[in-house]
Amino acid sequence: MLKPSSFKPNSYEPTPATGLVAYFSMEIAINPRMPTYSGGLGMLAGDTLRSAADLGTPMVAFTLAHRKGYFRQMLDAEGIQTEDAQPWRIEDFCTEEAPRVTVTVENRVVALRAWRYEVVGRSGHILPIYLLDADLAENSDWDRRLTDHLYGGDANYRLQQEILLGMGGVRMAHALGLPLNVFHMNEGHAALLTLALLEAQLGGGPLGQVTETDIEAVRRKCVFTTHTPVPAGHDRFSLEQARRILGAERTERLESMGCCHEGLLNMTYVALRFSRYCNGVALKHGEVSQAMFPEYKVDAITNGVHGPTWVSEPFADLFDRHIPSWRRDHLYLRNAIAIPADELLEAHARTKETLLAEVASRTGLVLNPKVLTLGFARRAATYKRANLLFHDPERLQRIAQAAGGLQILYAGKAHPQDEPGKALIHGVIERAKQYSGTDLRVVYLENYDWNLGAALTAGVDVWVNTPRRPYEASGTSGMKAAMNGVPSLSILDGWWIEGCIEGVTGWAIEDGVDDAAEAESLYAKLEDAVTPSFADQGRWARVMQTTIAHNGSFFNTNRMVKQYIRNAYYPYDLVAAPSMVAEAVSTN
Ligand SMILES: *Cc1c(COP(=O)(O)O)cnc(C)c1O
């Protein structure tokens, strides 16, 4: 058996300056009207590509078409979630490419085409995203549906999709004649691209003849980002399933090359085994992942968000006036400390007004723009503890009374098969009913998506996050808030460990031994820090200034993409790397 420990990570000669980075992701939030994403992973992928395009980075991306989307969430009066498909017309957004490629799935030959979407950077650089599509007349009815549902179906469907994405994507890249020199796997879903590269390396020869030199040739091209410390987030398939769907020979070779863990084919191990560089998505997550995978070296590059996508119009206007270079280089947002307080408060008031108008049009509820408003929106996964705020319902009510009112806006989808997640949503909606008519207004907004996410993160006064440590790999919604001067009140996990300066960029919920202790800290911070600061708007404006200056300037994909180029894509190519950010500097 070829042992991972025989590897020498980070021992590569410079990569040539020509060629493209290929970014592979099962989900990419490409356009608000294309339902090709489910949540944070897809948003990060989209923001990464938008910033890469802004920076003029030579890069392309591959994903699946997801013709039926993820799902549209509906909540009835009892807080019960039901789901609908989100069919959309790919031809309204993308153009069809000529080549066809095939992959073998469960001994069937599946044909694929690609649709091209162009991400246009701020100086005109075009970054193509290729959406792979199996809906072709030559495929069986089952196979035509393989690129329909993001995270739909069972493990069989998932493994088949992963073959299409990873292996189909590599073959499509070759068919399109793309000169690729780096393959970036955004999460393990795309790990099978390494198998296609290995087979190409062998030139059609049998996998049984693979040597350490062949593996090295693949590793030299591949980088991998892992995104979650939650074990269920790492794709695993039984060997029986793998043999049936991927084929016996491939499964056996993957097993012998160290890609299985606890008797299962593990896509994280596939990706780790064949990558020269691997990273987690925040400093703490890098450490946690390093401990999970001690036989590999795991670095960290902290996530970010794409500024122009998430900054509300009033704030974009404000930045354009006071910090005109912010669009070119978000580091200039450091100068937010010089934006006058009254202008910041005014821009926030307008953004909040837009949000509250949206809430009114969706729910009929008219909220008070003067009242402190908290936001909590994210996937309804149990570790995110959407109900921590309600640990002591009377205490929260007393806080609301003392503060002259409190409004809390919730949103988030539970995966259709996540019953505990659905129960959380139900619980929050039950609470909302109990509080109705009091100083505490709680609203759960349906169908959390890109547009609602933008309105919420920019328009509330404080962004709240209460994950159970250490499961929040990074989190990005608080970064969107920070870009708009909205401070966070959060558990010290993920990005917030790096972003929290107490009283300056927000407040930390202190680590406790259990939910009760952390809820106690949450209440204490609301009582002693957040509500008194909010009551003094001059003081609040200073928090807004420093939130943008410290966190808007750093937690963005403009900085993050440059870090990927320097640390992951072209780590030793000191000459080539600067040309990767060859944006015209004549415009802002
Ligand atoms: C930003 C965003 C996310 C990810 O936010 P987290 O902080 O990681 O939970 C998820 N869904 C939508 C719609 C978003 O805009």
C-alpha cells in the first residue's frame, strides 16, 4: 500500500505563469435568479469567483446545472416546513458549448454537455463558469435527471452526481481545450476529479499500474479546501455502493491508495490524498481540521465575502464618496474610521427601512425602525442553536422591556431530510406567537435566499450567531453584516475568533460549559453592552465605523482570493503570482 506518510508536502518547483485555475464546486451562487446553491458553501464559491473576476485572475469554474434547484421553503401557520422544486431556464442565463463528453456511472455511459455563464469582473475580465448538464436525449430518463437536484435524492444519487462533477468536469475541460494547471476542490464533493486526472496521467493504462510518480503528478496540480468539522459534512460511501457505481477496479485502487476511512470511501480522504495543499476556512478551523487529519498538513485561509455583492446601496454610495478606491482594494475600507457618524447612521437608517418594508410586504407586520433589531439567519442545523436566545424566555422578555422594545428577525431553511432542523424552525415560530403583542417581536421569514440574506445582514442592527463550538468552520453572514457596519454578537467560533474586538466590532458570547451558561452570557451582553450602546447613537456610530474598518477591510474575498493565489495556487512562483492580479489600475 502507498502510504500518505511517504509524501513530502510543499516540495514543488514553481508552477508556470500560464494556464488557468479550475475551481470545482457542487454548488455556486452565481446569480440571485439562478437557484444553483443551498447556502454558505455556494455563496462562498460565488463570492470567490466574483472577486477572482474583479482581480483579473485566470480561472474557470465547474459545477452542475441543478435544473430543479435546491428547494423553495414554505412555512405554514404552525411553522411546518414544506418544500417545492425551483425549476429555472438555464438557456436564459447561459450559452451551450459544443463539446459532449461521457462518463461511466454504474456501468452506464452518461453523456454530458456544458453551459457557459460569464462572470464579468469590474474591469471587464471574464471568468467562465461551466454548468454540466446530463439532460440529453441520448441518456436514459434516470440519467437525464442526475443534474437536476442539488443535494437531492439518496447517497446513490449523490455519488453519481459526484462522478459527473469531478470526472465529467475534467473531461469537459479537456474537450474545451482549457489549459488548466491548478485544480481547486471546493469541499470533497469534487474529489473524484483526481481520479480522472490519474486516469489521464496513465493515458488509458490500467489503474493497477499506478506508481507514486503518477500520484505525484496529480498532487502537483490539486488543492483542496475542507469546509466543516461536522462528520456528516464529509461525504462517505459504502464500498459496496462504490464498487457498484464507480466500478470495482477504481474502488479497489482508491482503497489501496488510502482513500477509505472506517471502511467507507471518504471523499475528504480522496481529496487529501491527491492534493499538494489543503486548507480550512478560518484559523481555528485549520487547527480543528489538522487534528482531524493528522497525517496531512492542513493550512488555513480565512473566508470572506464579495463586497459589492453584499454592501447595501446606501453604504456603497457612502463608500464611493468617502473611500473611492474601496471597490478596487477592500483594504481601503480601513478608512471607514473617517466617515462622519451622522452619515453612517443615515445610511444604516435607510438600509433598515428597506428591510422593514420587505418584512411588511412579506408578513404584513409593521416593525418599528427605532427599536433595536437583531438578525439570526442561517441553515437550520441543530449545532447552530437557533433557540439559544429563548433559553430563558422570560429573561429575554425583561431585556426587551428594559430596552424599550426588541425585534428579532429569523430566517433559514432546514434540509428536507433534517427533522431536528425542522423542529427548530417550528420552535422559533411557536415562541414568536407567544411573544406577540409584547415588547418583544419575533418574526420568522420564509425562504432564506440570496436577496433575503442581503437585506437582513445589511438592515438589522446586530447580527447574532450562536453555534455550538467548534462546529462553525467559518460562517460568512456576519462578514456581510460587518461590511455594512453591523456588529456581531456571537459565540467565539469560526471567523468571529479573528473578528471580535470587544465593544469595537461587536461582542463575544463567552464560552460556557453548557447551553445555559452560554445563554446567560448572551443575555448579560445584551443587557450590559448591546442595549446601552444602542441607546447612545453617537457611541453606536463609532462601533459601526470600527466594524467596517477592522472587519470589512479584511473579511472579504478580495483579500481571500489573493491569499489563495499566494498560498495555494502558486505558492513558490514569486514572479508569476503578481500577474494573477493584473487588474487595470486606471479605474477605481
Ligand atoms: C451568507 C449566506 C449563508 C452563509 O452564512 P453563514 O453565516 O455561514 O450561515 C447562507 N445562506 C445564505 C442565503 C447566505 O446569504
